[in-house]
Amino acid sequence: MLSEFDKPYNPKEHEDKIYKLWEESGFFNPDNLPNKKGEHFTIALPPPNVTGSLHMGHALNATIQDILIRKKRMESYQTLWLPGTDHAGIATQNVVERDLKKQGISRHDLGREKFLEKVWEWKEKYGDIILDQLKKMGASCDWSRTRFTMDTEYQEAVKIAFLHYQKKGWIYQGERVISWCARCRTSLSDLELEYQEEKGKLWFIKYPLAEAPTQGRSDDFVVVATTRPETMLGDSAVAVNPKDKRYKNLIGKKIILPIKNHEIPIVSDRRIEMDFGTGAVKITPAHDMLDEQIAITHKLPAIQIINEKGRMTKEAGEDFDGLKILEAREKVVKKLEELGLIEKIEDYTHNIAKCYRCGTTVEPLRSKQWFLKMSELAQLAMRDVKNKKVKFHPKKWEKIYLKWLSGVKDWCISRQIWWGHKIPIDGVDDVLDTWFSSALWPFATLGWPRAKSKGSDLEKYYPTQVLSTARDIINLWVARMVFSGVEFLGVSPFSDVIIHATILAKDGRRMSKSLGTGVNPMDLINKYGADATRFGLIWQAMGGQDIHWSEEHVVAGKKFCNKIWNAARFVLKQCQPSLKSDFGSQKKSDFFPGGKTSADKKILAQLKKTQKQVDKLIDKYEFGQALHILYDFFWHDFCDVYLEESKKNPNPEVLARVLKESLKLLHPFMPFITEHIWSKLPGVKNLLIIEEWAL
RNA sequence: GCGCCCAUAGCUCAGUGGUAGAGCGUUUGCAUGACACGCAAAAGGCCUGAGGUUCGAUCCCUCAUGGGCGCACCA
């Protein structure tokens, strides 16, 4: 029996087999669990994008959720971890478009129907890769309930949600300046922008006064500063602060817009900063959000000079029609120079908004879009956090959440792409923002709106208990799930939000593929095994603090696996000859089985203390702390001290007891090796995955 | 610009109002009857700087410096 117990533990030989054993047992599905407490414990897996492959953040998050799920399952909760994937509108469409481009085909060549067929094909082929990777991590999700945000039932849920909002009068169409990605050809919400610092220039342009008080002197001009000279072609005013003494007597006068050579007014507005640039600002209502606001106040016309393809329009003037933005910029600057209207050019570093999916510079454009009124929904989302129905761990993230909600603008929910949920209004071709459907995840996956009856999944598993996710989607996703849950079901979709650490490269910067600082969890699994990888992740996950990734801890995890393995070999060897200790027969009441010597008593007391601490720490989501304590107990107290003692005077019953209880405690963290060793214990009948947790 | 977080051993990080710990690394022994992915020892830190509270601070407060992050963007 010990023959397959080779000296070093080799995870590759066991992990796939063990995972299969679990899947075949059916215990990932809460309906099949033998000991049911009657209480439910649900986690909805944050659905990874179908385009994605597992990164370190996913791996950490999956481990955290799996620890909670496995512990609760062992505590006899009816435990559901519901997995699935997100259709990830823009991201997926981009990937498929890129694929087609290799064959020289654009989505427009195919047309909407054909293109969507291609996307579905792609999804069927690659969409489950990330879920398979989660299996490699040991994630004990109920795969029989796997959902996709474009499932037929899910589409129905999205439609019902939209119509509900519409009925309430919260959906409206508006024409306003929004962020536009000319590459993706769609609008983007504020949260879908990423700002990048760029070195640019600040052009100081002289706008001549219509009625020059003096001829040829410097005060015949108003100088405006801009980073985007080409937008002057769409100017409809120059604005100054009413308190600005320099311009006081110019307010209300006319000024000539160069190149276009027509008069525009000088207006005053408090929103103009006096200290920046020259204090005089060119107003381009169709291509800047603040300018648009100012234009509304002063009833200025909005002239669209850039179209949705990122090209200049006819409105920009004959010379510019059809030019790309940067070409137009060059040409405008050249003309102004010829006219002697450039006062100076300064270097200027500023943040530029980029599309979070493709990195293209975002263009503020006036466009007709659909909006969801946020005022009341934001109140709901804030209420449940303020009254502690939803708690963040660590708590500091509540601030971020509340702050965003308190100033939130109406949500632009329409996107001009093809892959997604079509807006359910006849004659509208736009699709909904991906996050509109993600917001329904915790209940749309459980059958809402259809199944509300007794015994339905929705009734049993909603609300879920824990949401574990990354901090960058607190507003994008968490807030929207909270108000959706409250709006549609009257209860927040979860009570505890774990914001896990962000895994950074060793230098403290984000992992980057191009810099070669990225780490692939699958490589770690291949090299060290899934248990060691999980160990390495959790070992470093202390208090939600960002992790400067270092692989040594995975190495430590591998060594720890080996230690557990060899300790088990020793214990089995000690227990084998006497066969007195039947590992399967011990009852709760036998907690101090034959604890005669002081060493026996000591290790049993240490075990009990460790059990209590680990139990409490997991419940407090202090996974790193829990693992450190467990490690310390098992390696030092048990192996270094007690096992050594046992060589002189072995007590098989105590050895068996401590090993057994340790395996249980370790199982949520390192499920494979613990399950495997468990299966080797004589007299053991059940899988460890459903063994009773604590004493 | 506003806000948040971090600064402890060579590296990655724990920790406590009474003068510090882990993992990895390093040094020295040891093939001891589970494990060399090991065992036994050891070296290594005025706990970023300056003030303050306190009998006493690495831990509490203030400021500074360095690093990270979030929000808002100023044309």
C-alpha cells in the first residue's frame, strides 16, 4: 500500500485524477451533498471574459473563493459556487475582428448576422479555456450550473430589466458629448476610459478682435491656449472668467475665428480657470464636455467637425474635410503660422483618455445615446452600504464606492457594436453596455425573472453571501450589482465584498506582458503544482495589501506539500504495525485519544488552538494569516517536535488524530494533496471534500 | 489638484504601547530509522527622517521624504 508513496510528492501524478474524482462525486453541486445543514452558502464567480485567459489576479481570486466554499461545504452548508463567463462585448468583438482581419475581412464585409455567427463560433471554440484553467487551480464550482451572459435565459433577464427601467421612466435618449472610440466605433462610459500620461504641446493662438481698438497692437488679440488646435474649427465662442480683470471689458464683444473667418462672441463663465493658460478658453461645444455645458448656458451652437470615424467633417471646412485628426492639426497649425497667429508653443504633459479595450485615444463627440437615470439607483446602492447590509473587506473600499455613487452621472448604456444584448426597442440597433448585463449576474444566473417559486435556485441561493473581486471594478460592477439586486429583488445580492490584493510585479508596478514581468499561473501549476501555487498566492495575501509577487513562496508551498506528504508517510508507517488506529472510527468525543504523555497533551492542545484560530481567520477573510498559523503548527509543532518525539515513544492514535485534523484544516488551502493523502488513510470512506470541518 | 495606502532582516512580508518574527536567501555542522523539497545550529534589523503624546513607542498623533493607488481633470 505504501508502494505508491514515493519519497517526493509529485503533484502532476495526482491533481487531474483527484479533480476527476471530485467531479464524479457530484459534490460540487449542492443538491448532491450528503450532510445538509439546511443553510445555504452561495458565491457567484465573477464571470471572466470569454476572451481571457487566467492571470494572477484570477488565480488569487479563485483560491480565495475556493477556500471559503470548501470550508463551508465541510461545515455542512449547502454550498454553491456558480461559475460562468461574460460575453465582454467590446473585448470579444475586437478579438474576432482581429481574427477576421488576418483573412482580410472586416465585420462590415460580413454584415451583422454573419459576423455574430462568427463570434458565436469563436466563443464555442475558445470561450471555456479560462474555466478549464480554473479547474486546474482546483476550483470547486458547480459546473452543471455554468452560465454565460448571452444564454437565451440570460438575454431574457436583460430584456426584462431594461423594460422595467423603461417603465419607470429611467431610460431616455439624449444627444450629448460622450466618449467615443473611433476604432471600436462605439461610445464608452466614464469607467471604460483609462488615462495615460502623454507629452503634448500647448499652442497659444491669437484670435483677432472684430473691432480692434488699436491697430496692430497686442491687445488687438485674445490669446487662447489649447492642446488641440484642430478643434478651433468647431469653436463657437471664447470664454473668460467674469472675475478676470484682464478681459473684463471684452465680455460681450465679438472676436474673429481665424481660418473660418467668422465672428464668435466672448462670453463669461465661472467655470473657467483664470490661472491656466491665458485665462481665455476656446469653446468647442461638440467636442468637449465642459465646453458643451458652457454652450448650453450661453445658447451657443455646437458644430460637429469630427465624425465617428475619427475624420474631419464638411463642417470643418473644405480644406479639412476627410482628414484624420492629426493631419488636420498639422494643417491648422501651419495655416495659423502663415497667418502669424501662433504666439508660442509650449511643451505640455497631460493625461489623455484611452479606450480601455483597445488603447485608442478617445474622442469626445456629440452623439445620440441611451441613458439610464442614476439618481435613485445610486441611492439604493449607497443605502445598503451605509446601513451595513453590504460590508467591504477591507473597509477602506467603501469610501471609493460611496464617493463614486454620490457624484455619479447618468449611465450611458448604449454601444454601437454588434456583439451584445440588443436594446429592446424596435428599430434600435445599438447593444447594451456589457456591464448592464453583468450587473444582473448574481440573480440572472439563478433563473430570474422566471423561477421565483419555492425550491427554485433563486429562492434557495439568492442572496449570495460573498463577492470576491478586484478593486478596479468596484464601481464598474459591484455598485451596479448592488442597485440591480435591490431594485429587482429587494435585497442586495451579497452581504460581504472581499476586495482582494492586486498582484504586482516584484518592482511594485503592474505586471506587463511587454516588459516580460507577467507571470502565468498555469506555468506555476506546471512547475510546482496547483496546491503550491495556491499556497504561494495565499501566503502573500495579507490584509488586502498589494502583493509584490515573489515566486519563492510558491517554492515554499511545494516544499510544504512535500513535508505534508512525508509526515503522512511517517504517521502511516507508525500506525500500520499496530493497526490499532482506525482512521475512520474516531468520534468527536475522542478528541484526546490516549493522550498520556505531556507531548501528547501539548500537541493536542496546539491542534485545538490552531483549529480555532484558522476557523476564525478564514471567517474574517484573513487567509494569509490563517495559512501562516497552519504552516507553523504543522511544520514546527507537529513535524519538528511531536513527530521526532514519536520516534522514541509513538502514540498511533494521537498521530492519526493530528494528521487527520490537519488534513481537514489544510484542505481548503491545498485541496489536492490533502484529498490524496486522505484517500490513503485506512478506514476512511468519505472524500475529504465533504468531511466534517471542525470539532 | 483632492483623497487613500505603504515604508521592519539581503529579498518578499507578518507583528505588538514595554526594546522584534516568518518564508526565501546566506553561514556552519549532519546522510538521525517521514522528508536533503530535509534536520540541528547561526549570522543578520538604532523597525525611513524630524517633532509630539506617554513612565515608556517600531506600534498612537503631526510634519517631511520616498514608493504605490484611486478620483477629478485645466482648454
